[in-house]
Amino acid sequence: MNNVINLTISGDLVPNGRLLKADDFESLANIVFAQIDPFLIGNDLNIVNLECPLTESNKSIVKTGPLLKAPLSAINLLKNRFNLVTLANNHILDYGIDGLQDTINMCENHNIEFVGAGVQCPENIFYFEKNGFKLGIINICENEFSTVEGGKVGANGLDLIRNTRLINEAKDKADFLILIFHGGNEYFEYPNPRMVDNCRFFIEQGVDLIVCHHQHCFSGFEKYCNGMIFYGIGNFLFDNANKREQEWNYGYSLKVGIKNDKSFDFEIIPFNQCDKAAIIKLLDDTELANFNLKLTELNNVIKDTVLLKQKWLCFVKSKTRLYTDFLVMPYNPFLYSLKNKFKIKIGIGKMKRLLLKNLIRCESHRDVLLEILKKH
């Protein structure tokens, strides 16, 4: 049976680092994507997560963590290869409404569709129809500084009620539904137990395929009910001078062929990115063998609830000191008695408040905190 729709889904793309030295992003693209181009050519859709705004604005939002952006001209790295970008991620609002609007304008001017964020309706669904078969794509991210909060500007955040309503809306119109989910714990190569529950729930609601990114390392996948969940596909093109010959540099794109009976086949395309050179390089035979062994190991852990929990607790243990340092504000009974007696104000600084807010608001940060606090 022939495929009705052929597409690829790729992870985080940030045109930064050595990539910014290029005078011509369009010529650079021919070098950067040369080895992966054969997998992109001829598809109905090529999807990538644009992990930063494309803007010339220098007016960043106030947040904790890094601020990311790329120049407007970086759109030339995307055009002619990618026709849909996902924008629901934790950096798309780093340069405020102007940065997001600039990004949307550049995409629209170069015939690149977007989903997952907006200045009016971030809870949008992207539809693609071919030969009477309609595909729906929803894009969400965990809640950090980029997600909608009391307004309609920003990224479409994780919210089981709103997300389920969106899934139901899409199911009424689409024959096949994909959810692209930006979330998970950075540098943890497995999904945490809550993330597994969330993704399986979305499959139960009618999603056919879930693809996750954000963790900066690749993870495994599982078949669940009638759907498939890929828990992390790693970075796609994200240069980082502090990350060489590390998990950061390995990821995979997913090539999917959807058939008119709603079944689909997939191919995993593993690569090394932005390591010795700022390009995407397909793996040699030895690297590919190691990748496949690693992927098998990841899949075996994911399907074993007890083993997955053990891996999760080990990760939490490795982060306990860091998160404790984030939280530490010792309780001092003497200080508090003086505060109450003399009406002394004990405040929390602005940046500390922002840090605490994000640790509690972001689902994966909160997962770590709750495990740490269980011990006390």
C-alpha cells in the first residue's frame, strides 16, 4: 500500500555559534544539510523545532536561564527544506512579542508554516491534506517563560484539559493526528514517569504519533495501544562550544510514511551534529552500531517500569545538590520571631522569585523537586 503522506520530524534547531560566521545562510545550508538532504527531498512535509526567535531585537524578557535568538537572515537556512516549524518551546519568547512576531513574519514571507505559538491563538492546529486524507499536527511544550500566561501571546503550554480539548477538535477533522511535545528533563536520556503517563494519556485520547524533544539527548520509543511514542529525538542543529563529543551532538530525525488506512511506517535517521564541524553528519558503521545498541538499551528500560523508576531516581540524586542550592532559604525561628515582633519584611529578590516560579511551574523541574522533598 502506497503512503498517502511522507514527512520528516526533526529536533531542536538554533542557528548559533559557528553557524553565525556565515555570510550567506542559503549557501551554508547546502553544506550543513548535504548528508541529510536525501532524506528531506521529495517529502510532503519536513518539520523542525525552531528553538529560538529570528529577530534583530535586543529587548529580551526577564528570565532565568539562557536567552537565545538568531538573525532574521537565518530563515535562509530553513527555506527550501523545511515547510513547517514547531514554535512551542521554552525559548521562542526570549525576545518578547516583537521577537515572536518577527519570527512569524519571516516564516510567512518564506512560505514556511508554523504551529505551537502565536500572538493571537497559540492553541492552533496545523492541517495538511493530500488526496482526501487529512493530517493534523498539535505542538505543545512544558510551562516555562515562553508559555501563555493570562493572555494569548506565546507558546501552547502543557495543560491536560486544554490539550485534550484540542485533540478532540483535531480528531473531528483529521484522519491522522501527530503531537509534537517539547518537554522532559534536560540531559536525562529517559522520560520521567510523569512524562510517560502524560504521553500515554494523549495516545488514549486519540493521538496516533507523539514525538518529543528538548532534553538535548536522544531517547527511546515504544508502541502504546494503537500509537507510537518517541520520547526524545535530540538536537538537530544546535552548536555549543561547551558540548563536543557528548550526547548533545547525537540525535535522530524521524521519517514517517502514513498510509490511507491510518497505519504508518517509520525510519530513524541517526546523525552527529555540530561536533568537529557545524554540520549534520550521518553516522559511520561503527557509530551506527553503537547508536543501535544504545537505542535498544533505552527501549528496554522504557518498557520496564521498575527499571525506569530506578534510572529516574538516580538522575534525581545527581541533581539533588543543584536543586537544593536553588531552594535554600534556611528557616530561622529567631529571625522569624523578630520579623513578627518588629514587622520586618523578609523579601525574596526578583531573580530568586523568577527561579522559584519556574522550578514550580515547569513540570519536569517540579518532578525533580517533588522527588527530593519526598525524602524529608
